[in-house]
Amino acid sequence: MEPIAPSLPPAQANAASPWRCACVIPTYNNAATLPQVILNVKSYCEAIIVVDDGSTDTTKQVLEGISGVIKLGYGINKGKGHALRIGMHHALHAGFTHAITIDADGQHRSLDIPVLLKESEQFPRSVVMGSRSLDAPGSSTPPLRSRVGRSFGAFWFTFITGQHLFDTQSGFRVYPLAAVVDNGCVTDRYEYEQEILIAVCWQGFGIRSVAVQRHYFVQETRTSHFRPWMDFFRIFAVNSRAAFQRCLLPKQLWTMRKEPFGAVVRRALVHELKANASPRKASISLSLGTFFGILPIYGFQVLSLVGLSFVLPLNRPLAFLGVSISSAPLLPIWIGLGVMIGLPFTKLVEPYLPATTAFHYGAAWFIGSTLLACGIGLVTAGISYPLFAMWQKKKKYLSV
């Protein structure tokens, strides 16, 4: 990174500092609107940090003519998320505790800044969101992609975190810097603003919304660098990764850590191997796995077992080991046994079946496989529980 002007002044406060808020404005080719945005913000913020994200227009020359602003920048466009991280990192090391972020295209109204700052002072451990729920005089209707993106982001955020936010796409926010600087978020472009919300929520910081007026320029004057297909895909990738963690990893690991994602998965596997490992729970987990493995719901066995694992405290590795009993080499054996066991019982349902051989043997397979699943599950429990209990007793004996 090459600063356009001298970097920030030395830090004037430590982690115990009182609430201090700087304004961070990322900009990319906003030479026409940036001067007015800065002028509007000056009345409300102690310091303004503008990060030029590799602009190719006259943004650099415009910034050189503006005084009283901290100017940072670099020559290659790296994305809004990267620019925000640079600006907030510098704000933290300058002694500020919070940063309010504002877009350089003039969409955010400076008159709403005091509302966000007041909420942040009252709740300093929360990210404060400017929720665009009011109409500004003279504004145009929100573009379709904005409405779709807002609904898309709100749905995924609720699914992943359990919290509802009306406007996850708003870049008008106040961040507690301790929560967002060096917290492991790695994305660089528009998806960063979704990733950071998930991260702070999982790390125990609050998220609060305050109503602000929305102002959209008419299409001819609107400046946007959002690329619908590519940037929606990036946001989808962030949401998918978080949903994967939410569904398949234990709650203790729902966090965006500084380590690689592979390391998080490895820790999760170790955690799962040790979780719910008492003889009783281990035996139940293995038995349920074998039950679902033989149950005649092929294609949904693993999915059903995953769903059950959120209700019951199962040792998931043992449960998935049990469900593998229906793997390809053994599957024909279980189908054949199911048909043999079920044939005597088909007489009970024969009056209700079409008079065809296929339906006759299909019913036999379904009834017999269900009975076989119950039997194999009970046998597995009867054999595995004593073995797990003996193994646990042996471990305690050896550890004495």
C-alpha cells in the first residue's frame, strides 16, 4: 500500500480509550461526488480517512486539493472490502475505537450520521446498521437488483445467525474496531460486508439497526461498481461457507478465525470424535447409524441422520460409520434379506396392493427392510454398549 499523503498521527489512546469515532470512506472512481461527501461529513466526524481503491479517474487529483483529510491509497483496484480493512486498521492504530463507513457515491445522507453515532455511543459493543427503510425527498425507486440483494442477504443472514436484519446490504455502518480489525475475515470486495456481519455476530458482538432515509439516484446519474453476476456469486460463496459451518460444525466453532478454513474443519473433526463419547451415547449413535443405513429410504439416509443429530446428542462420526453399512458391496445383501423377511407379511397388505409382482415384492422389501433395520439396530446396541463400556473402563485403568 502506498499512502497518497502522510499516514495517520500516532495513537493517542489505548484499548481502554473512551468512545472515539473516525469516518472511513472507500472510493473508486467517484471523483464527481467525493468532494461533496467529504464536505458533508466534516461537520460530524473528528477525522475522515479516505481510501482510494486504485481509482483510474481524477480521484487522486481531487483528493490532493482537499485538506484536513487523511488520504490512503494504492495503484491497483483491490475491492471495497480491502479498502475498508485498510481504513479501519489505520483508524484503530490512530487511537479511535469506532469507525463509521460511508459510500463515496453520495447515496448515504450525512444528516443521518448523528443518529448512528448516538446509537453507537449507547451500545459501543455493537455494529450499528443504517437500515434504508425511509424515502428521501426526490429519490428514485430502489433498483430491482438492490431489492433482490436485500432480500437475499436478509434470508441468508437469518438462516446462518438466527437474527433478522432488514438491510444487510447497507454500507452505512458504525463498527467497533476491536471487533472487526484482524478478526480473520479475508474477502476483499462487496462480499466483505456480509462476511463481517456474520463474524461479529458469531463472536458475540451485537448488531443494531436504526432507520435512515434511502436515496437512490436516477439511473443516468447513478455510479455503481457492483457487478451483478460476479459479486452476487461472491456473496453466495460467503453465505454458503457460513451455512456449511452452521449446519455441520459444532456451535463452539461458529466463528471466522484467523486460521485457514481447513484447520477449522480439522479441529471440528477432533471435537466431534470426542463429543458425546460416553458408552451409552456412543452405542446409541452407532445403532442409529445402522438403523438408518438399512431403512428403506435410500438417498435420504444420511440427510435424515444429519437432521436427527441436531435433535439428539449424537457422536456423529460413529453415526456416519453406522450408516455406511449400506455401502455398495453390502447393499444387495440387505435388499435380499429385506425381501425374504417381508414376504410373509405381504399377505396382510395384499388386498390393498395392485395385482402385480412388482408391487408385491416392493411391499415385501419395504416391510422387511424396516423390520431388518430395527433388528440390526438393536443387535448393534447390544454388542457395542458392553464393548464401549469395557473400552472406557480400560482407559481409566491405564490412566491411573
